[in-house]
Amino acid sequence: SLSVPVLNMLLNELLCISKVPPGTKHVDVDLSSLPPTTAMAILLYNRWAIRTIVQSSFPVKQVKPGPPQLNVMNQIQQEKELTENILKVLKEQAADSILVLEGALKLNKDLYVHTIRTLDLLAMEPGMVNGETESSTAGLKISAEEIQCQVCYDLGAIYFQQGSTNAAVHEKAKEKFFRTKELIAKNGSSSLHFAIDEERLAGYCQACEVLTSSSDDASQQATPYSQIHSCMKSGKYQDLVKIFLEDNLTLSLPEQFRQSVLRELFQKAQQGNDALDEVCFKVCVCNTVCDVLQGRIIDIQFCQLFLKPSKEKIDFLLEVCSGSINLESASEELKRKMAAFLKNLCLGMEDLQFVFMISSHELFIKLLKDDERKLLIDQMRKRSPRINLCTKPVTSFYDIPASASVNIGQLEHQLILSVDPWRIRQILIELHGMTSERQFWMISNKWEVPNVYGNVILGIKDSLTRDLVYILMAKGLHCCAIKDFVHAKQLFAACLELVTEFSPKLRQVMLNEMLLLDIYTHEAGAGVSGERPPSDLISRVRGYLEMRVPDIPLRQVIAEECVAFLLNWCENEYLTMQVPLPLVQTNPYVKLGQLLAATCKELPGPKESRRTAKDLWEVVVQICSVSNQHKRGNDGRVSLIKHRESTLGIMYRSELLSFIKKLREPLVLTTILSLFVKLHNVREDIVNDIAAEHISIWPSSIPNLQSVDFEAVAITVKELVSYALTINANNHFWLIIQADIYFATNQYSAALHYYLQAGAVCSDFFNKMVPPDVYTDQVIKRMIKCCSLLNCHTQVAILCQFLREVDYKTAFKALQEQNSHDAMDSYYEYMWDVTILEYLTYLHHKRGETDKRQIAIKAIGQTELNASNPEEVLQLAAQRRKKKFLQAMAKLYF
């Protein structure tokens, strides 16, 4: 997988280190006189050269370029030019490389290839390796036969490529490939030191046999490939059928080859050779029976050829089936496949005469039991209305009489599949013309219309109009659900045009659904790139919320999507000031949207003005509250029952969560997330508080703690953070919340992952300083605790330096631990507090750990840590070590 320039460089390095005489042509060197590793290096280079030339001749699929990036394009162009220059040189030297490899075939002695061990020895003690090389013991031994196998394969490939201009060279290729095949058979294909693609080798061998002409007729006819090639050239097609029939027992011809021969025969038949029609049929039957026995799908060509069966066709098919299976030696699985094929063939035939021909055949009788055969014949007889039992011929027009039920079934099938409104209308008109008994809106259980609409639609008196309206709406809603907005728009537009004529109520319903569709279309299209929706769409959303038409069936999801849409596009002014009061009082989503918009607007202001934040808090607390009921049991005692979903709030908690997951605006998400975090923290028994932005705007207590379902609150916080991070995975405040959740649930490794990720995203992977409002003392203390509980005590000591006031007590206690699971002394370079380093030196001296003591002394001895340095130098030294330590930690936990 390495590029040509890289491989060229590496192999040239190998030639250098293997002491190949510089400036000498490889073709002029006597391989037998060279040390084994030197000869092997020359062989490897020349084999690679040949392979690269062959590889460059293969067609390459052009990669579709991505967005243009100047530096990447320059790099690709440079690499391309470099590769072309190298290829040019290799092609000029190709003749020399071939001579070198031909010479290698005459060596007939084992060689050695360098290994990591011998290369290391070479770097340390050249003399020792030289002695080892000269005595032929350096490196890995490669046997002479293994070398010959590889070299023969590579020479065969280059000869085969050159044979396109010189037919005689194909003979050389054939000789090399056949020799490769012999050596693989001799050494076994699982040899350690060569991995030749045997399928490709087999392909080369087949091609060489076809392309090379041999005077020896016996060798020419040695394989089925050459026989088939000869038959195709000479036009002996009956012999061709015989070869295919014989191969059905041996199964030596690949499926692709069989298909390619059949395609060629079909092409010749189409060019006007009518005599080939019968040959095409016979080869197709042979291929089909072969497919059946190997468990493959029957080809469409066979089905087409058997549309009009004849006695001759059935006879030949039965002959092929009989000749393709040896009943005495065949496995039960093969017999079962053949029996199933014959049985299905009978079931697919209209004429009983042909069915009896198959069912009375010897092979059929042996493969199917008596009961199975009787059952099949009974099935065929029961189908008599579909089977033409007339003896006198009928005209072609009445050949296949179509019953009304067949036509209705076909039209219903088209109705289910079609998304073209005018085609749907046409099909329904045809169906209603055939029968007035059926309700066609019911034919597919996948067609669903909300109950609130269904009652109105099914009240339409005209059955054709009712079916059409119902199906158009159901298909439109389905297309909307699968994000096929183009077809959804066509279906809704047709439905709107239809209902406008007779139902103002349904007209408004369709306008509402088209508004929802337009919202979805914008959010999935232009909205993704941040393009604001057109003012017309915003006006229609406002119009929907303010609509006061009596008795219009409304879907709650439309109001929900409209409010989410306004919040996502920062229409806070409208939601806060202009939305009508009756709407706020009657629609819970509008009320929630108004409170969220107002809270977001007031966020920058003074704390006293945050009245709406308190109102929003109370609404959410009520939604998360549980209603308590007393129930007297059979024993007379009163038990307290908690209902998870409260009916006291303006909506259920699941509905609130579903609504929040439609929001995308970061400020709105942060606001609602901080509210739930605060609610999570209110409970007195929570030690591990979760930190969040804007958390101070919410009240600090709840009058009745027992009423709040805190388990549900904890689950909601987790779900909201997960959702928020799908919107923006680089929001450091959300990452800190996720980390705090993992910390609170004792998942310390995961908590460290997110604490480090939060720091990384706001500091260019720690190349800049992490802002102090991200890595607060509380966050650092939690990271310290995580490391401590993971037994990474050296990391604890380093993190103690990050606190505004260094926590020496915790650092010293951590360093006293001797079973640390981190890298210990390799972390000393990240310490900058001299007091901690001096304590480390004392500890190692006390324990007699001389090596570690030296590392600690070396760390203290860094001139930049000298206490006499200016404050700026000390701060830079600390910052540099912080950066390196955090990057090392990130690599460990990411």
C-alpha cells in the first residue's frame, strides 16, 4: 500500500546497507559471487521494478476529487510527477531487470534476507555482521525453490504484458507461469516466504493456453478452456454443448466463464445466425442446471426461453438434469436442490401435458417420494381454470384470458407502488369502474392517516373521492417521514386542489400540512448551512399559531414544530411580545417557547430582571413532579403510590424531551440544559454537583422536594447532553456537563476523557492556554480524584500543580503510593513545582531508587525552573509543561 516513491527510496536504502557496489549496473554483477544478503537485495529491487511496470499498465479508476485544497493538490501533483519519473527510469531499465531475474533462476542456491536483528547489528558492530554475512548466516534463510517460484511469477507477468506486441513472448510467459504452478504444488501454497495470488495465476495460465498455439493437438485439447475456444473458432457448436454437459458433473468451469460464452453466442445469434438459437437454449439449460446444483439464483434468460416450452425443450432439459447428477454418489443436499427445481418447473407450467412429461420421468420418480408427486399432480389439476386444456387451437388474442380479479390485483399493486398523484387518480377511476364493493383506501396497512383527520376524510360520501383523498394524504405523510419532500409536495398539492372544491375544513388541513412540509424542507436543506428561512415562511408559521378557524382538526406536532422553528431562528421578539395571550394559555408549546425566548433575551441583564426564568423553572418543576395518590389495600392499610408521569404540568416529561430534541439554537439548548442541571443539583443528598453555564439564574430550592421525580430528572439530563453534543460536539461547557455526569456515576475513565476533550477543543489541542472558566479548581479537583481512583498517582501529583494554590498535601500523599498504574518517572519532565520535585528526590533516596532519583534531579536541574528567574520565565516553563502533560493525557484517554 506504500507509494512508488517511498518504496523506491526504501529499496535503494536496502541496496546501500546490503553493500551493493555503488554505480554498478545490476546486470553486470555476478550474483553467484556476491554475499547472500547482497544478492537478495538486488533480486528484491529488480522484482519490485518488474511488478511496478506491470502494475502501471493496469487501468486505474479515477478517484472523484473532493473540494480543492491548494496544499493537498500541490502534494498530490508532486507525488504524481515523481512517480512518473521513477516509472520512466524503471521502464528504460526493464530489459536489464529481466536479465538479472533470468540470471537468478540459474543460481539454484539458498539466499538470506536482512531482518531487524541483522540491521541493528549492522548499525552497532559492522565487522560482526560482515563475518556473519560472509559465512551465509545473517538474516532469514529463503530457499532456492521459494526464490525461483517468486521470480518465475514476476517474469511471467512482464512477458505476458509484452506479449501484446509480440506473440512469441506469450510462450515464455506460459513456461514461467507453469513453472510457478509446479513449484507451488511442490512446496505447498501455505509457504511462509511467498504469497502468490493463485486465482490470478490460474487466470494467467488459462489466457496463455488460449493465446499460444501448439503443434501438439493432444496438449491443445488438454483443458476445457482450449476446447471451448477451438469450438467457438471452428463453429463446432454441438461439441461445445457436449463440453458444457460433461462439465456439469465436474464443475471445473467458473460461473463467469460460462456466462461469457453464452453472451457471445447470444450476440452471434442476434447478428442473424438463426441456427444458433438452439445452441443458445442448450448452453443456457446447462448453465441453469449448474446454477441449481450450486445453489445460485436461476438466470432470467432461462425463464424467458421457457415462456413457450416444447416437447423438444423438455426432453433436452431432462437429459441435462439426468446427466448432471449421479444419484448413487450425490449428497442429499444436491438431490434436494434438483428435486425442488423440477417441482417448481412443474408448478410454473400451464400445460398439463408437459407437467406429466416431467413427473413421469425416471429422475423425477427417484428424487420425489410418491406422496410428494401425488400432491403436486393434485395441485396442478386444481389449477385447471388457469390451464388451457383445449385440444383445438385458439387465436393468439384469446390465448391468455385475463379474469377481472387478476386485473384488480394488478391495479391494486400499481396503486400501492405509485407516488404520482395523477396516476393514482387514474388507477382509482379504473378500479371503481370494475367494482363498487371494495374500499380501496384499506388495501395497504402501511397507509396511515392521523385519527384527527381520518374521521373527517372517511365522512366524505363519494367513495372515489374518499379513497383518493385518503391515499394522497397517507402517501404524502409517508414521503414526508422518509424525507422524500419532492413527492410529498406533489401529493399534498394534488390533495389540496381536490379538497378545495368541496371542503373548506380539509383545505385548511392540507395548508397546515404543507406548512409543516415546508418547515421540514428548509430545515433539511438551506437551514443546515445556516441560511435564514424566507420571510414568507416565517409569516406563515406565525399565521398558523394565530389561526382562529373553528372546528379545524389540528395535529399537535405542527404547533410543536412551529414553536421550535421560531426558537431555532431566534424569533424571540415575536414569541415574547407579539404572540396572542389566548394562544399562550391554550397551547402548552407556545407557552414553553415564550418562557424560553424571554429567558434567553434576559440572560445578559441583571439578576433581578429574571422573572421569566423563575416562571420557566416552575413550569419545568411541575412537569417533572409526580402525583401521589393514597390507596387502601386489602388488609386495610393505606399505601402511597407514585405516578411517574404527572398530569399537573402543561405537558408530559416525554413530550418536553421530544420538543427539546427539535431545538438547534445553542443559547436555547444551553438555557434548558442548565435548568435541568440545577434541578438535578437541588436534591440535598447529591454530593457530586454538575457544573453548567448560566446556572445561577435559577432558584436554589424547591418547596416540596418529595414531589419531584429526581430519577427522571437524571435520565433527562443525560439524554439532553447526548443530544446537545450531536448538535455541537465541540461545545466545551456541554462536554464538562457530560464529564460531570460520568464523574457522579463513578465512571472515572470516561469522565477524564470528556474533561480532557473540553480543554482540548477550546485550546487548539492544548497549544493555547485552557481558559480558567473551563478548567476551574472544581474541574481540576475532579480530574485529580479520577486519576487517584484509577491508581494513576503521578498524574495526581502533576494535576495538584494546576490548582490556583498547589495542593502539596494531596501531591505528597499520592507520591508515597508505590503501586501507581501510570508511567511514574517518565512523567517527571512535566513537573515544574520545585517543592514537589525535591520531595520526589527525598522519597527515591529514602527507598534506594537511584535511577528514579537521578531522573527527578535532572528535572529539577532545568535552568528554566531556577527560582531566581523572572516570573514570566517561570510561568512560560509551567505553561509548556502543562501543554505537554495534557497532550500526553489526551493521547492516553482519547
